Amino acid sequence: MQFLNKNFGQRVIPIVLLVLSSQLVFIEQSRAATATATGAHPTPARCDQTVSDATNVEVERLVGGDCVITFKSGSIDWTTPQGLTSIQILLVGGGGGGGAAKDNGAAGGGGGGQVKEESSLSIAAQSTYSISVGTGGALGNIVYPNESDAGAGGNSSLSSSSSTLITALGGNPGGGSRIVTSGAANSIGDFGGIGGTAATSSVASQGGSRGGGGKNGGGGGGSSGDGQTPTSLGGGGGAGGAGTTSTILDSNNLTTTTFGTGGAGGKFGTTLNGTSGTTNRGIGGKGAGAGSGQGATGGSGGSGVVIIRFSPVFVPGAPTLNSVSGGDKSLVISFTAGSAGSPAVTDYEYSLNGGSYISAGTTSSPFTISGLSGRTAYSVAIKARNSVGLGTASSSLSATTTDSTLDASEAAAEAARVASAARLAREQKELTEIMAMIPKIGELTLSLGEVTRSLTSTKCVKGKTTKFVNKGAKCPKGFVKKKII
């Protein structure tokens, strides 16, 4: 509900509580936008970022590969990329506005915004952080009879859902020339107001001290140096305090950029409006100077900025499956690695028939998947993994496993079948041969019977009729004696 409080106000809460949870998710997602990265690197899209509003966000992929995100204005939600756990961050508060001047007066310069830089700030991956960029302080106008209304710069910060992690305070405004109060910083002195003090780790850059009427204004304090007090009546206003240099925007870490410089104090006698501080640098506005009977406005403070830099992390690209071949209850997988992730690939995982991915325990090709069912068809796809997560899947290939146990059993059964068939063939041949001998045996038996009978009988034949008579007897009439073999 923090999101709803922030964007729609307390009055909406009783109504929103009645909305379905799916609608709440839609509202949250509708705030997402993509900040598209540019840069000379071959793959700038690796640095594309998810933010709530990309209007004031610039993203670049540096030649060396780092991503730089510059948040230039407003309050923006940033969703951290997958796998990202540490960033370099620079926060600059808005510069204070320069004071206004009137009647031979000179005003103080606005203080530079505080600069904070962390080289390694821990964050959570795929989480949403709120980033606020400090506005520049409003320029000073004389509010008659004796006051300048220059504004302080806004704070820049990085916050999680539960707390503010880091803040850079905005610079204080420069003093107007018509302030006449007690105290060294505000009194009418020979050389004008005292310069503001520099920022510290907990105190914002101070605006230039309020220059007395008719005298020169002091410079605003910078992020790393005090503003200067004028040293002579004719020497002009005091210089602004020094800013802080950083290489966070440079691809080779050689070119430095200065942030949080204090605005210079104005010089009396010549009517001149103060100039504004540089935007997105947190530089204080310059104090005004005025001639007799005249007035001038101060310069606006430069807006702050939040810059985040990191080395992108991303999952590996899809591998290419070259072949999948079946082995004994196993598959052999040959592949070519896809585009490298960042950091390096630590493992490959495979999926069988569209199931969940299982570690192969290797980063080399080929590898073997064992313990599968024999004589079974499998469809295989693989993914590469690094510390960020699993990459994109390869296309799938299919193969069928073998089974040596079944092969041996079937070979033995076939041998037994062949042996049985051979035995049966031999038996059938022997039976055929035996059957072929039966007629000859019958004939032989018949012949032997007749030979035996010839010992006691005489064979008499008449045509096809045969009669036997006792040995020595005559054959019947019409029959002739036939010798028995």
C-alpha cells in the first residue's frame, strides 16, 4: 500500500482496498518503462533499465562494458537488474540559489550541493528502489524592505521500500545584501559577508554569508571547500568553494567531472543579476550585485543528480545442440556454447521430454546422461547457467537409447530358437528316411515269408491266382508249379 499512498493520497485508500489484487498488480506494472541504453559498445541493450518514468533517465553502455544510469530530475522508481548486488553511486544535492542585491549591495553565492560517492553499495537484485534528485534552489529576489528569498537546494537520495540508504543534502541559499543583523556572518563589514562553509558527511554545503549593504558578497561553500570572503572593497565578491571531482561518467576513468561547486558572491556598484549554477551538477547560484537605487536577482541553484554505475550481469545465451546420440540406457550430448554471460558459465542443465532442468555437472561438450530407460525415445534441450541464473534454452533434438541387457537376453533366446529348429529339422529328416524304408521292409518281410513257406509247400499259379500244396504234391488242374525265391 505504500505505492498507493505515495501516488494517490490517503483519501483513495478505502476505495482501492476494494479493488481486486490482480488490478493492483496491473497498476504497479503500468508504471514500468524502459530506459534504452546508448553508447559505442557493441551491445548497449545489455544496459537497458526498468524505471517508472524514462523521461529524465539516461543510460549508456561505456566502451569498457560498464552501464551508467543518470537520473536527472524528479522521483523515479528503479528496478534493479537480475543478478546485480553491488553498484557504484554518486549523489549530488541541488545547489542553493544566489542571494539578491539592492542599493549598492552585493549578495552571497548559493552553496553547492553535497556530494556523496560510494564505490560499492550493496543492493538487492530485481528489487525496486526510489531515487529522488534534488532541485536547484530558487534565485533570490528582494522582498522589501530587507530580505532575500533565495531557496535552498533539494536533497538527492536512494531509498529502499523500508528506509533511505544514502542522502546528499542540498546547498543553502546565499544571503541578500540588505540583511543587517548582529553576528559576524551577517554584519556590515569592510569587505562584505563571510564565505559559506564546505559540506561535510552530515552537513549540507552552506550558502554564502549575507553580504552587508554596500559591500561585496561572500562565496557559497562548495562540497569540498569553503566559500571565500572578499579581501578588499573593490575586489569583487568572494569565490565559491571548491567542488568534488569524479570519474563516474568516464568510460576510461581518466576524465573527471566536478560537482557541488559553491556560487560566487556578487560585487557591489554594478547592477548585475547572478548567473545560475550548472544543472545536474549541484552548483550554487551566483549572488547578485546592485548599484545605487537599483536591484538585481540572484542566480538559481543548479539541480542535483544521481548517477549509478555497474558492470552488467546477465544469463548466458542459448547453446546450439549439434547432436544427441543414443547409448546403453544413456544419451551423449554434443553442443556449441552460446553467447557468454557475465559472469562465466558454471554449469549446463538438460531437460528430457519437456521436463524440469537437471544439472549436467559440466561446462564441456560432449557430456553423457546416464541412468535412462533402455530402448526409449527422448527429446533433449539444454541451457547454460551462471551465478545470475539459467540462460535461454537450445532447440531440441531426439534420440533413442539402447539396452545391452535386453540385447544379450534376446541373443540367447534366438540362439536357443535356432538350435531347436535345427534339432527339429534333423528329427524330421530322420523320420522321413525311416518312412521311406518301410515299403522295402514290407517287401523283404513278404519275400522272407515266401522263402520260409517254400520249405514245406509248393507254389501253384494260374494267372493271378496262387495256391500252395504240400511239398511233393501235384498242382491242381490248370495250375503250374512256380518256384519260390
